[in-house]
Amino acid sequence: MHTVRLVRATPQAAHRPATAGLRNFSHINFFTAALGAASLAFLFWVRGSLKPLLQSFGLGERAADLLAKAGPVAAIVATTLTAWSLGLAGHGVSIVGTVPQGLPRLTLPRFDLPLWTRILAPALLISIVGYVESISVALTLAAQRRQRVDPDQELIALGASNIGSAISGGFPITGGFARSVVNFEAGAETPAAGAFTAVGIAFATMFLTPLLYFLPNATLAATIIVAVLSLVDLGALKRTYAYSAPDFLAMAGTIIVTLAEGVEAGLLVGVGLSIFLHLYSTSRPHIAVVGQIPGTAHFRNVARHTVVTDPEILSLRVDESLYFPNARFLEDRINEAVAANPAIRHVILECPAVNAIDYSALESLEAINQRLKDGGIMFHLSEVKGPIMDRLKRSHFFEELTGKVHLRQYDAVSSINPELARHTLAEQRVPQAAS
């Protein structure tokens, strides 16, 4: 299945901050405001009431739906005729004006090495932001119809579109949010909608551009506002805050910067905040001291469950992959726990949630093993996943490891204190609270 989207050109001049409009608040044009408000009211009425009204007159559901979706076209025709007949352009109403007629000529870009070198960095940034924006639009619209988005195909499509734009003198191409939503709201369901749109734009470019001269920009803005508002979910902010404060911070930062400075700046801030918050949260992973639940071979957090532990065994479960931001944190946690309990003779690191161990984390594990060895303490691992084992085998870690690697946490404890492990397994299980 495919998500239907329109693409837009992204010239630099089009990315003016939204705050520029706030500075001109005192220069509101009455006619422009009236046209915009009337267009908004009409489009909202069409969206919510026109289809039921037409059906009440006996029109079929399909025909009523098509007429309702043609509401933006009616608004454009009506406001264009109004602006033309009343001469509103002379009263300060911003209109589309002259639109170049005809299709662009095919031409190759200039192969100027100094020029290409100068625009390499901006081009790279534009491509990254454009791709992120396009994927965001695609995922947002796909979620509305439970469709699947293939990021690789999206990248290929963007590349092909930009090649076509380059040889026709166009601007860089991305998946435009506003235009995609307008197309989506119009009922587009297959990629054929994009082809029909292209044919329609080509026809309009060759023959209809003079008719767009008096089209008020306020009408275009109203059309986009009504379409985009259908995707606005203010309740998501409250739900996100209740669930995760870091996710709320990334969402709120993206929204604020997008409204103030534009989509590209908002995406950069959102991606940057998400990366920073991810690194921060994973730099301090959840590490739990675990013990055996009576009557089972399962090990759970001692702070949440009634468990059995051995004072000579420190069992730690790390709930995060190990890499450079949190490698030192793990070292410090083990050192603190060992220093606080001189009776410890074995440390078992349970790794069911560890999906990766980078080289920095490997060096930390080696340092932990050596420090524990110097203190007369053996270091063990349990529940290490196969791909992690394969990578560790390519190092010298297992040759220097003082303890063993066990398939299960129960096996690790049983190899050290088999009597306690078996006795706990045979005990009657105590009902536990949900973890």
C-alpha cells in the first residue's frame, strides 16, 4: 500500500520566519481578513455539514462526498471572482498575480567545480532535512489509513524527483506537508493521484495561469489551514507529558520552533533534542539488584519483589545496551556496590536487555573484571544474547574473565551456591505485586 503525497519546491525565499507576520499585526487589511475569514468559515462548513445536507436532499453518498471535497475549488472560484469584480487588489489585498505560462525547458545544470564545492554543505543539509520532513509527512498520513511506508522507496523517489527538478530548472524537492494534506483530504488513495495532479498542473500551467491572476493568497492560506488542522491533536501533548517528560520536551520544542522559525528549523531542533535526550537517558540506564523468587527459577528486582539473595553474590540486571555514554556509569555502579558490601565474592551481570556492546563498553567490562579480580571477586555474565557472544569471542575478554558465562541467571547462582538455589526453587511461591 502507498501513501499519496504531493511534493513542493523549497526555495530559500519561501522560508521566512512566522514571526514576521506578528510584527505586521497592526497593519491588518480588512478586505484580506474578510476574505480569509469567509473562506475559513465556508471550508469548515463544507467539511462538517455539506455532505449530510446533500444526502438529505436525496443525493447519493459517493456524489455527495465528491461535491463536499470540491469545496476548496468553489472557494477559489468565488474569491477570485470577488477580487476581480471589486478590484480588491487596489485595496491592498495580496493576490497571486502573474504566473509564468508554459512548461519549463529541459536543461542540464552547470558543471562548475568551484560552485559545486561551495554548495556541497548546504545541499547536504537540504537533502537531510528534506528527507526527514518527507518521511514525517508520509508516516503521519499513512497512520490515518493504516498504510505502510518504505523509507528506502521514499529516498529513491525523492532522488528521482530532484534529478527531474535539476534538469528542468526547478528547486529542491521534498514531501510538502501542507500540499500533501490538501491532496489527502481531497480523497487521494493511490499513487495515481500524483500522476493526475502532475497532468492537471501541466494543463493549468499551459492554459489556465491567466485565470489565477486575481486569486487571493488568503484563500490559499485558508485551504491549507483547514486541511492541516485535521491532523492537529492537541491532546497528544497532554498524553505525552503524562507518559514521558523527555518525549514531551522534544515534541513541544519541535512545535514551538516550527511555529516560530519554520518546518526545517523545527525538524532540526526536534531531531537534535531527540538525539540528546536519548543519549542522556541511556547514559544512566536502569540497573537493578536481583534475587530469586521463591518457588521459581526467575530473578527479579529486590526493590519490587520478595526474593532470596546470597550476601556473597551481587546479581545486577542492566536494562540497556552498553555503549560509550553509559559504560563508565556501569563501572561506577558496580564499584559502589562492591565497596558498600565487603562480603561480596561474586558479581553476576545479567544481560537479557543488552542488544549491543560497543568497544568502549568492552573496555569497561575488561576494567570491571580486572578491578574485581584485584579485590578477590569473580565476575560472571548471564543471559548474553548470541550476537553479543559472537562479538565478544572475537576479543580477549573471555580469556581474561575470572568467572563464567551462563545461559540463565539461575544457572549462574546455582553454580556458586547450588544448595541455596535448589532450596529457594523448592519453596512455596509468595504472591507478587505486578512489576
